[in-house]
Amino acid sequence: MRIDPAIQLRLLDLAAVDLSLQQLTHRRANLPETKAIEQAEEQLSTTQSRLMDLQTAHNDLGREMSRLESDTEAVRARQQRNSERMTSGAIKASKDLEAIEHEIATLKRRQGELEDQELELMERAEQIDADLASVTEQRAVIETQRDEATVVRDAEWSRIDDELVGVNTQRAGLIGELPDDLVALYERVAATGTPGAAPITQRRCGGCRLEFDGSTLAHLRAADPDEVVRCDSCGTIQIRTAESGL
Ligand SMILES: [Zn+2]
């Protein structure tokens, strides 16, 4: 391929634009805020399941408490009836009196047990409510962090996107001014992951940094300036400049 060296030189502008595009795309994909948002979401999901567990425990405890209350109520009613029967004087036989006294004592013990259980349940409820409050507060803190990071990330994305639009416009302008076959070659080379074009600097390829050997240098020196030359090793289009050391 033969192209005016002044036009070949413009491939360096295209390579610089492509480098900017790569850097912007990389930055867009690797913002620290994106990582922070992901971490916050993970923490929120852990916090959410912890809250659900606590809420379930809270509800279970509520049911236990109701059962305990109705048991306590039944014992109290039974005691009331017993004491009414005792004071009514209706029970005369000492055997019956003994039986009733025995039941009163048993119910009293039962009442004591139920009161202990109620205390224990109340302590557990207190702990669960304290945990619920602290985890809920924790969740609010994480949500705030996530929301703040989201605002920063979105602003940064929008800034990068504006820049990308500008650089892409610049690229389209450059492509429009360059010969199609040269652009096609450049794109083919760039698609392999190496720079499409790079300057030879101090006898080194600007793409892979390889130092050219004597015969390659001789070939480069002998090549007509119009000739489009490429690195044998990476394929990058070699742009000869005053700094090439040829
Ligand atoms: Zn190379």
C-alpha cells in the first residue's frame, strides 16, 4: 500500500483518539463507586435477611406470649373458683378440703412457673427489639452510603459519556479524512489488540516495543516514504518520524 507520508502521520492522531477511547471505557467500567455500590448491595441483602429472621423471632415470641397469657388467665380463673368454693362453706368433708388445698398449692406453683417464663420471654423480646432497632439503623446507614455512591457514579458516568461522544466525533472526522484502504488496514490491525499505528522511536516498534534488528532497519531505511510498513512481530503500522532513529 502506498500512501503519502503526511497522511500516514495522521494515523497517529487516530491511534491517540483510540487510546483515549480505551482509557475512558476502562475508567467507566472500573469506577470505585461501582465497587462500593456492589458491596453495599451485598451488605443490604445480608442485613435484609437478618431483619427477616429477627422479625420472625419477634412474631414467634408474640405468639408464645399470648399462649402464656391465656395459660396464666386459666390458672387465675381456677384459683378464683377454688377460693370462692373454700369461702362459701359448701365444702364440708375434710377429704374434699384437702383435695382443694392440694390443688391450690399446685396451681400456685404453676403460677410461679408461668411468671418466670413470662420474665424470660420479656427479656428475649427486649433483646430482639434492640437488635431490630440496631440492624434497621445499620440498614439506613448502608442505604445512604449506596445512594451517595450512586449519585457520584452517575455523575461520573455522564461526564465520561459526554467525553466519549466528543472523542467519537473526533474519530469519525479523522476517519472521514483518511483513505478507506488505509483505515481498513488500521482497523484490522487494531482489532488484534495492538495499536493500529505507532511511531518508530529509537529503532523500536511503537506497538510492541521490540528493537528492530539490522536487516529490518536496513529494510525500513530503504523503504520508500510512501510505502506503508508494518512491524513483523505485532503488525502495527510503523510511522517514520524524525525520532525514529533510522
Ligand atoms: Zn511491533
